Amino acid sequence: MLKYVIRRILQLIPVFLSVMVIIFTILYFTPGDPARIALGQEVTQEAIDAFRAEQGLDDPYIVQLGRYLYKAIFQGDLGYSYVMKSSVSSELANRIPTTIKLAFWSVVFSTLVGIPMGVISAIKQYSLLDSFVTLITLLGVSMPTFWFGLLVILAFSVHLGWFPSMGFSTVSEMVLPILTLSGSSIAIIARITRSSMLEVIRSDYIRTARAKGQKERVVIFRHALPNAMIPIMTIIGMQFGMLLGGSIITEAIFSISGVGRLMLEAINMRDYPIIQGGVLFISIAFSLINLVVDILYAFVDPRIHVK
Amino acid sequence: MADKSATPLLDIRNLSVQFNTDSGVVHAVNNLNLSLQKGKALGFVGETGAGKTTTALAVLHLIQSPPGKITSGEILFDGQDILKMTESERQDIRGDKIAMIFQDPMTSLNPIMTVEEQIVEMISLHSDMKGETALKRAHDMLNLVGIRPERGKEFPHQFSGGMRQRVGIAIALACRPSLLIADEPTTALDVTIQAQVIDLIKSLQEKVNTSLLLITHDLGIVAEICDDVAIMYAGHLVEYSDIRQLYGHPMHPYTQGLFNAVPNLNSEPGGRLAVIQGLMPDPTDLPKGCSFSPRCPYAKEICHEKPCGMVEYAPNHFVDCYFPLGVKGGQNHE
Amino acid sequence: MAAKSNSLWKYTLIRLRRNYLAIFGFVVLLILIFVAIFAEQVAPFGYAEQDYMMIRKPPSEAHLLGTDEFGRDILSRLIFGSRVSLQVGLVAVSISLFAGGAIGAIAGYYGGRIDNILMRIMDVQLAIPTILLAIVISAALGPGLFNLMVAVGITSIPRFARLMRASVLSIKGMEFIEAARAMGASHTRIILMYILPNCMAPLIVQSTLSVANAILFAATLSFLGLGIQPPFPEWGGMLSAARPYLRNSAYMSIFPGLAIMITILALNFLGDGLRDALDPKQKR
């Protein structure tokens, strides 16, 4: 088991390296002079040239790439943002906890709402309730997050005045962003729960459980659901990763200072070091989460971990 | 049927089950009459699709309710009609009085529960045994079916098909049910294992004093362990008798066809295999008269017009046919 | 083999027809396509027509869905916006389909090293969450309709590559391929004439769903200020512009979002319906 985990982690390393190379390359070939971006419009050409020489911006692509990789991997130095006047690492470190909180609580909320929806829908298949849940999940999957956010603000902030529409420090501020970000996740989790449960309920071993004279409630919750959870777990884990990436929009709408919003500002300001660092962090987090989910999967399903 | 003086343990009367599917209404079981005496073993024989499993599931009232539906009949267990009971009463009966062994051991056990947990569940549902006592009893059952109790902590996927079926038997017999329904318990197993499992079922049946309803398409197995035989075709019985009579003098053309179809080791090499011409009728479109008449080599006009119904042509030998084989007054001879 | 595929289509159509949601989706799509093509005829106003007398007026007889902050008719902008959305959807998915399909087919067919390398590259791309990648690529390429299509198109390549690869692998093992090889057919011929036709089903389903996704991404990118620039009408961009007026002119935020949602819903219905129709083993 441990060998498997280590092997998977090692397999991720070339992936991370490749991500760094790709992002660096994309940004390298983007039009725009890093020197001008850093120093602004009002400086002299000499200042620009001096800056370029100092930062090695005139060196060939390979050299610059190598320099970036070396500093990042061996010195933990992700670069310095002239736009924000601080190191990339510190800017990221400031925002990461917020984004993780947002994504984490959204996943928790989505799971707590989505799974029961899916279970009920599966148990009462073809009923009005089932159709209702199916409709909601279809809407949830088709509704753009940014629109949902605006509607949520409209309803709960503007008209009802229950919650603020900006920030993320107090519990009250956290409610709407979490609700917004959870929107599509709830739908996805409910759908996969429903289909997984439907499949499991038709299994022979469920029939065996009933033939034992087991009460239906126990059959559903102690036999069907645990078996259905196995694929559901994978989806939930994936959702966590996707929400990390998708938090960008929610952070933009609710003015939350997380990694996502940082990325948006960086893109607008052409702050390459921040963009590189941000994408790298999110990609690493995403991949690690998927890895954790895979391992958890192996733990939970005895068919995999017990030989 | 059979011994009219004693109340049969299981008495199915006029049972009809249908399924609503996209291609029409499937008449799986049609006016089935069947009874089983206490302590006896009844072989319930028919081809795949004849409706045997559906009948068994109906007894336990485990038919999926859409799309299936029990449209008529009574199922009397120990005198009480299962169809009229509350769900809670049925849950008490399931496992405790009537237990079932299913056909496919690879999928009938919960993959994420240990084997002993699954037996313990049966035990704690129908008795006051909990914890250690229940576990001990579960281990006793494992011993009974020939599995070392230490293996109880393992999961189903760690057992072979035959072993899993034994676990299924252990679960089914854990509460000493009065009736054991075995639905093709050996069909999914290798031939060598089949014999073991059948012997196991037979010896346990005697030891635990359970009545047995054995569903199968294999006439050989029935001959080994059953007292009586019922032949099913297209959702209803066509012949019923005890082993001796039925195997000695099969009367229904279908039954005869089944016996003929069993290859004979002593026959000439190069000879043709005997088959029953035609196919089972489409269950959404059953024939007007006798359901076997389209395939029956001896069918007369009346056979196509009106179904016959079970007639007792010999003591304790019932046949659903106007012209059973070997019966005077019928036009056919053996 | 040709006769078999004919009956497959017919059977699929019959099953599809029974699915009311899918029909709804298909009809909505047709309406959208019609409106997009004939926007100039259908829309009551031009998308850039400004009327300073009618700034931010709620829905009325003259302007069925109201006007925006420049006095432009929202209904007309939505209609022209459908053209943009559909264009992006179709072009982006075409890019994903052809590029991804080619990669997947080559990887699946040739196997070995090539397969390894190509799939590793796909894995790298998949390590970056798609919306993030779309944002970065879009920012790098700059604003504009074409760049938007490319950015969105690139993000879906791995999905199509994997799908194609899986289909190819399953077909490759079948015996009629061996027979073709024995007859001396070239690799290209085998891929084009034997393998591809049999991979169509999942690709069609995925394409439909990807168009929905592409439209969503395009709206998102425009909402964030990347992609299409004003005054060109794009549903996401319209939502972004409506944000400051959420309190007083809520309708400005509602209608473009509704347009996006209905379009995506229709495409999802259609895609799900196609999936159910093409795979008889799927249970609802």
C-alpha cells in the first residue's frame, strides 16, 4: 500500500514540472514586456534596459526557463511580483487559507445536501419527488455559477437583506459565497448519488438482504448506500479539486481575497510571476486531492485493499 | 394435491404474476397451483424463463413492484396468506421461517461486509442473540457448511464461487427455517462443485429438518435429493408427481421431451441430439389453448382451443394435458 | 457494415423520439440556430443601437426585455448574442473534437511509446483545472472572438482524446480489424474506414455536451473581462455589465443568465437523450 502511494506521488512530479514549463512557456510568448509591466510607463528606456539586464530577460528561453525552475524547486522561490511589491510565495500564502476554506465548506455543504437528495430520488424513483429533484439537478448543472451568484445576491442580499454580499471573514459573509459555489456541486453530487444508488439497489445482494427479512430502511442505509458511496466518493473528491479552480468566479463576485481573485487581478495586470505561482499551486492541490481520493477509494473498497 | 389430510407447509393457489415492460405485459406466472408438505423436498423444474424464480420471489413477496405485480392468487404458508400480511409480518417470516438461497453466488453477497457479519445479521434479526453469542452461532454455521470459522473475517471476493454458495447456505439456514427455497443453487458452479453443494443441501435439510423447494432445470439433481417433482412450463405447472412415478412414467409430452433431451452415454455416436421443436412462447403473447400446443407433436384441435388444467390421471400424478402419454383414452402410446 | 449503421441510426431516432426532454432540447436548439442565422431579421433593434432616452428602462412594449446602460435593446442583444454563443460552441468543439480525436486515435491505434507520451501530455493538461486553463490561455492570446474559441477549444481536447482512445482500443481488438490488415489495408485506411465509424456514438454525445460546456466557458470568460469585448453582445459580458445595476435594474442580470441557462439546459437534455438512445444498456 505504501509503495503504491509513493509510486503515485513520484508519478506526479513530472506532471508538476510539466505544468510549470507549460505555464512559463505560455506566458513567455504572451505579448508584453515584463520590464515595462514591472516598472510602469513613466520610466526611461535606460531604466528598462537596466532592469532587463538585471533580471536576465534578454537571455534565451531555455536559460530563463531553467532559472525559473531552479529557483522554484531548489530555493522555494516562486519569484517576485513587481506589481504587488512582494514575493509570490507570501501573496499566495496570504490567500490560500481563504480559498481552501471556501472550497472545503462548499464541498461539505454540497455533500450534506446532495447525497440525501440523490438517495431520496433513487428510493422513490419515478415519483413526483424524483422528477422534482431531477429537474433541480439539471438546472443546477446548467446554471452558470456567476449567474447563480448574482441571483443569490439579488434575493438574499438586496431584497431580503439577510446576508452581506462581500467579504469572507464572518460567518454571515460566508453564507452566500458557499451557497453560490456549491450550486453546481450539489447538482452533480445528487446526480451521481442517484444513479449509483439506482444501480446498487438492483443488485442481487440487496435482494439477499431483503430476503433475510431486514427492514427496508436498514437495507437502504446499511447495505445499499455504503456500496453506492464508493463511486460517489471519487466524485466528491474531484469536486473539491474543481471548486478550487472554480472559486475564481465566486471570489470575483463576492470580492473575496483568495487565490482565485489574486489570479484574476494578476491576469489583468499582467503579473506573470503571480500567474505562474497561482496556477502551479492550484494544479498541485488539484492533483494531490485526486491522489488522496484514489487512495481513499482503495481503503474503502475491500475488494481493492484486501487481497 | 398430494396428501389432502395434512395442511401443506406451502400452498400456492392460482398464483399469477405479470410484469409491465416496454414490450408489453409479460405473463410470467399463470394460475400456478403448487403445494409442498412439511419435511419433503420438492423439485421445481423448468427451462430458463419458465417463471420458477418469479414464483420463488413471489413466495417471499420480493417481486420488484414496478414493474412486477401479483395479479391473483394466494400463497398460504402454514395456513396464512402471505399476500395478505403486513410488510412487517413478512419481514418476520423472511429468513426466520422461509429462507432462500440464490442462483448467482458471485453477486448475492454484500461485497463490503465480512462473511460472518452477513450471517450475524440474519441471526440478530430473528433471535435475541447479540454480540458474542451471535458470532459464535455464525461460526457454528460456517463449520456446518464446511468453512473454517477463522475465515469468517474475510470478504466475499476472497472466496471461490462454491465457497460463496456455502456462505449463502449458512446464511439461509442460520435461523433454522421451516422452508428453504433453493433457486438453482448449483447452476453457476462447476460440475465437480455442484455435487458437493447438492450433497451439502441434502444433508443439512435432513439435519435441520427443513422442507425444501429446489428450483432447477437439471433433472439429475432433482432425482438425487427430491421426493416430489413439479414441471413448469410457460408460467404454470404441466405435470406433478413423486419422483418414482414421474421419472418412471412421464406423461406430459413436454416432460417426455425434457427426459429425451438428456444425452445418453450409451447411445450411438453420430446420432442426433433429441430436441424439443420450437421455442417457449412469447410471454407477452401466450397461446389461447394449451401453452405447449404449438410445439407438441401430439397436439389435437382441442389442445389449441382450450387449456386443459391439471387432471389426476393416476394416484398422486397430475398432468395438464388432454392426451397424456401412456394413458388409455389418450391417443398416444409410449 | 453500411446496412448495420443505417439501422443503428433508425433505431436511435426511434428511441430519441420517445424522450420528451431531448425533443425539447432539440427544438430549443433549432430555434436558437434559426435566431442566430436570421438575427438581423428577427431582432427588433441592432445590437449596438443606443437610445439615450431609454437608458436602463425595464421591460415594456417597445423593449420587451428592457434596455441596458447604454439604452440598447436587451432582447436584440440577446438574439445577436446567440450567434456569438453558437459560433463559439461549434468552433471550439470542432477544435477539441478534431485535435483530441486525432490524438486519441493515434494513441489508441499505435499504442506503446506513442500512446504513453500522448496520454502523459493529456494528463499534464488535466492537472490544471479547466476553467483556470481557459482563463490563462485566453489572457495569453488576448481578447477577441477567435482567441476565445481557441482557448475554450483547447481545454476540452483531453476529454475527447481519452474518449477516442478508449473507443479505438476496444475496436482495435476486434477481429475484423485483423482481417483488414491481412488484406493489406494501410493504417490510415483502417483508421478512417473501419475504426472511426464505430466510435461515432460516444463522440456525438460528448460533442453535444461539450458545446454546452463551451458556451458556459465563453460566457464565464466574457464575464471576467476576457474574450469578447464590448460592444459585441455576449451573454456573459452582458451579465458582467449588469452587475453594478443589480439593485435597481435586476432584469438586466436576469435575462442574459436565463438565455445561457436555457441553452445549456437544452443541450444537456439533448446530450443525455442521445446517450440513452445510443446505449441501450444504460439505465435511467
